[in-house]
Amino acid sequence: MTGRRKIGLAAVLASAIAVAIWWIFCLPSSLFSDPTCTVLTDRDGELLAARIAPDGQWRFPPGDSVPQRFKECLLRYEDHRFYTHSGMSIRSLLRAANQNLKSSTVVSGASTLTMQLMRLSRKRSGRSPLQKTVEIAWATRAEWRYSKDEILLLYASNAPFGGNVVGLEAAAWRYYGRPPHELTWAEAATMAVLPNAPGLIYPGRNPKYLLAKRNRLLERLCGAGKIDSITLQLSLAEPLPGAPLPLPQIAPHLMAFAGVSGYGGIRVATTLSADVQGTMTDLVDDHVKLLSRNFIHNAAVLVVNVKTGEVLAYAGNASGSEYTRNEANDMIRTPRSSGSILKPFLYGQMIGRGYITPWQLVADIPTQYAGFAPKNFDEKYSGALQAHLALARSLNIPAVRMLKEYGVPLFHQDLNRMGFSTMNNPPSHYGLSLILGGAETTLWDLASAYRNISAQVQWQGGLATLKALHFAKADSAKVASTWPMDAGAAWAVTEALSLVNRPEAEANWDSFAGAQRIAWKTGTSFGFRDAWAIGYNREYVVAVWAGNASGEGRTGITGLNAAAPLLFQAFNRLPVSPWFDAPLNSLAMADICQQSGMRASERCASTAFRQMPVPSLETEACKYCQWVHTTVEGSERVHADCYPTAHMQRKQWFVLPPLQEWYYRHSNPNYGAMPPWAAGCKPDGDDVPMRLIYPREASRVFIPREVGGIRERIVLKATHRNVDAALYWHLGGNFLGTTTVLHHMEIQAAPGKYLLTLVDDDGYRYTREIDIEGQY
């Protein structure tokens, strides 16, 4: 062999090696890098919503398989030898070359499906010999990397189907409104012929050509034995699809949240139930139509499975009005003023840390702390009532007083440990208003926290094994193992929130209550801007918000009338759940005083043996019952220094602090006030420490009229021995207000005689009859 031949042979060999190396590495690591739609499916794989890809194409993320009908149609139309060739077909290439030579132009490309997939990947439309050679090389290499089914799936996911529709799944939804696995033979055949010339024929363009291509394919399928003659005739009779259809959008707010939470551009298998989601969406829309009569335009509902933490429905807002009323705002994730919706957590912590029993009397009296004077919604006072009733009635004053005792910093810490993510300011920023809406929260955080109450009752501390609230099946976050509420306290909260005879009965709440028992709480923010209603049982939590996303308040927006009806409608559409079993390991039996609700002492005349949370065993024994010595008739109090001890009667007496007693007696006529002291028996220093400065004793007050006939006001003045004392003013049984330091009170009253009563923090009372004169 000559040197020249050796050099030539070496060059050929080197070229062959170079070509082989190029062939091995010619295929990119990923054939397609195009952006894809964000797709949400429900727990059973049903499409909930889809968002168009960033490049403006409807291109779904790849599925897991190719429907059999589409596969049969595609292979019969494009490449019936697909499973036998290695990426290219020599027979097809020779046939195409002969046809092209005879026609002096390119009339056939002889491309296999694999070669067509490579052309799609390379985004080249030319048919030059060089382009064809590269396609062949890529195709044969792809056959080594991918299985045949993987190649089919790549093709079905990336083939053009006309307009801005890419991929079989997007096309099936856009043209037929169904997933591709549900397509008929005629529909599958239409899908199979579209990628061949997507710019020339697609639904709405050149329908005659599209129909002819589809029908020829159906006849070929029948000739090959893939369908029978009856199926052929029925398929030929099916019409072509019309204009593209809108894709389902029954969870648009969850779609928006998923897009900014790391789920953009992928297929998200959610925990939602399409049926429950659709139902809740309809309920929200119908409810907002009613609320809009009062210019309330927004509402949201979140439904959660207690055991799994799975979100079953995520209706972030109403879907009407074409988003002209801020319906695009996701009110499940938007922080809003909490109103009184946090009260159950304070009540639970007071019990769980051994401050109170569930039945213990708490004060409901005029209250003021450094200028902060909370009022109940009805602006009335009961003096004292059991803690669980104070929670059920959502009274503001007992809640503020309990928070004062418990401590704002500790409660703020508890709320953060419970998962409230929006209370990021220091406790001093919120102060005592924290319990009345001074902080913002979200419907998501509320649903999570109320769900944990239900879980605590059922699993008694086993929350660490549960998943946190989540809407994506792949989410595996756990509930914090240090969730602070005691299981017995959670049981007490649940019992209080499930009272059937709710005090709101005067508002006819029971007209919309369902048949099943649930624990529920409402809340209303300051200025009537936010209405909350949260309910739960063993199986579900339903969280509702209603109001205006713009923040505009409307008189009459309350949790009871704007949110609670939607809450009960939602529960009425869910399966009925049995009620909780008592968490016996977290409860204990003990004697309580039937009058004070505190742990019984030897001074309590009437006691009951009741089941209570274990921490309540550490609470203070009853302080309201005491021994009282009276005359033999029992009508007056006495003591050993003023009355014969042999004739004294020793009685157990329930005695509230004076200020509480003042209001308690109005709503509890059976309350037995302490007997007065017998003559000569009143202890020293028991005089009243306040006096009225104006008007003076036995004086009359004249109120003139201003110009225009408006009656002027008069200023009553009083003094108290303790400069820091607060005085509570009442005129004729009506509460006027509270004064501190400077005890001046303006009044405007019609002429007549009135009983003026002053009460201080210690319950001392001072009464005076005043005579107001003036022209009517």
C-alpha cells in the first residue's frame, strides 16, 4: 500500500470517527426548552385551570402517556412502520427521491415521526439535503436514547395544532373541551391530521380540506381493521370542531398563587375536589349577588380536610362582573383586620395555662386602660358571666380584660407559634387591641389554626405527624410540633363554639344553620370592613371572608349577617360529620362552684362534679363565696362586737365585687345581694369615697335653650378620694360614660327628676336625685 493510499485511508477513517463522535453527541440533552402552561388538576386528575405559557402559546407540560386512539390515528396517517424502523426508512427515502426527481421539486420528505420530532426540536422548516441529513442523524440517535413510546409522547406534547395551540392535550381542550383520553375516533383522527399542515388547516380555517383529510384517515383505519364499519359511519357523521373553546378556569385565584409560589410552568396535581370547588365557587357568586344590594362585592371560601390538611376548595373571590369589582384579588391570602376572630385562641390559652376554668365568671363591666375603653357590640354590660358564654357571645370587654391578665407579649408569641404569619410587629405595636382586630391576618392562616384546634381534640398532641395545610399533593410540610394549645383546652373551645342556643338568636342566625353540629366563630373588623366566619367539625374546616377588597366599609357588614350564612351553606353541601369524642386523657373530674364556675372551696354552698381540662385543676379556688354572719332573722349583717354570737347565723354567700354586682343584678334577678349592716355594726372606713360637687345637695339644675331652640348641656362634677380612680356615670339607669382624674360629665336631658348613680372600680356607689328644670 502506497503512502498516498495510506494517508487517504487514514483520512477516511478519521472522518468516520469524527462523524461517529458527532453522531453520538449530536443530540442536545433536552429536545425542547419552550415554556409551558401552568396547569392545575384536581385530586382525580380533572383539569381545574390553565394559564397560557409566557410565549403566548397554549402548550401544556408533557403528560404521562399517549391515548391509544390518537396513537392509532397518528401512526396510520404519518408512520405506520414506526415500531419497526430505527428512526429513518430507507424505502421511504428511495420512494421520495424518485418522486422528487420526476417532479423536479420536493413533493415528499419521507420523514418518519422521529424525524418530524427532530425538525420540531430544531425549529427548522427547510427541506434541504443538509437539513434532511441532520434530521436523520438526530432521529437515529434519538432512537437509542428514547423508547418508542417516549418519542410518541414527545411528539404529541410538542406538535403544532394550529394557531397558538401546541401539543395534543392543549388541542383537545381548546377544540373539544375534553382531555385527550376522552376523544372519539373522529376527534382523534382530526387531531392526528392537524400537525401535518397546521398553518393551512385547523378548526375554523379550510374546513373542507380538514374534513377530507380526516375522513380519508378514518377510511384507512377501517381498511386496516382498527375500527369497524359502524364506527366508521358514525365517525364520518361527526362534525368538525368550531372556534377554539376557553379552557376551564374554576380555580383562578389558586392559579395565580401557584404561579408565584414556584409552581409556574408545570402541571400541579392539587388536593382540590373539582366538585367541591365548583360548588363553593357557585355559592360565593350567589352570595355576593345578595351582598351587592348593600354594595358589598367580594367574598372568599376555603375548605380544608382536617385529617390530611388538604385544601378541597379555594374560592379566592367572586367571579362575576368581569373583574370590575376587584374580583381578581385573592382574599384568601390578603391580610385583613382580624376583628374578634382570634378570641377562641386567647380563651384556649387562658384555660391551657391554668388561668380559668371554662365556666369561671369573667368580668363584663365598663373598662378603661390608659385611654383604651373597649365596648361590647351591643354596648351593654352583664357584670359577670361564664367564660365560655363570653366566648360564644364574642363579648369584647371580657376578652380585653383576659388579655390584660394573660399578657399581650405572651399571646403574641402564642399566635406566632400557631402559624399566624402576618403579625410581625412587636407586641407593643398592637397592645390590647390585638384581641379586637388590631392585627391583620389571612383566611389561610385562620383556617390552619382552627384546623389545629380540631386536630388537637382528636389526636391530643399528635399534630407533629400531620401535614400542614397544602394545595399541592407533593407538598410535605408538617405542622409545627410545638403548637401550643392544650388538647383539653381545645375541647373547651370547641364546646363553647358549638353551643346550639347561641346568643345571636335574636338575629335569626338559626334560620341558616344546618342540621349538623359545628363549632363556629364570627368576627367583624372596625369600620365594618371585614366579616369573618370560621367553622369546623371532625372532618372539615370552612373559612369565609366577606367585604370589599378595596377596604371600603359598609354599615351592616358583620360576621353574623355577611359571612355566617355562606359558612352554613358551605357546610350543608359537605358530608355530615359525627361530633368529637371527648379527649379523656386531657380531662379530669373535679368539683366546681355552681355560682362562680371556679374550683369549689369549702365556702361554696352549691357544687357540681364536672369534667374539665387538666390545667383547670391548677386554677384558683372560688373567691366569690364567703361566710357571712347575720342576725337571727338573716336580714342584716353583724359581727361579734355588735351582736350576741349565740344568736348569729353563719351562712355561705355568693358575693361579686361591687362593680360587677351592680350590672350582674340587672340580668340575674335571683342574685342575692349582701344584707345591709345592722345599726351600729357597720365597720369603720366603710364610707363611700366619692362625692358630687355639682349640683350640690338639694339643688335644682336649670337648662336653658340656645338660639334656635336647641337645649344646652350641663356639666356634672364629682370627686374621688383616690386620684387614680375611674368613675362610671349612670343617669336613670342609663350608662353615660367613664371619667378619670377630672370627673366632669356633660349631659343633656329633658326636665324631670333623675337618679344619678356613680360607681367606682371597687364597686362603691354614690346616688343622688337631681331635679332638672327647663323648657321643653
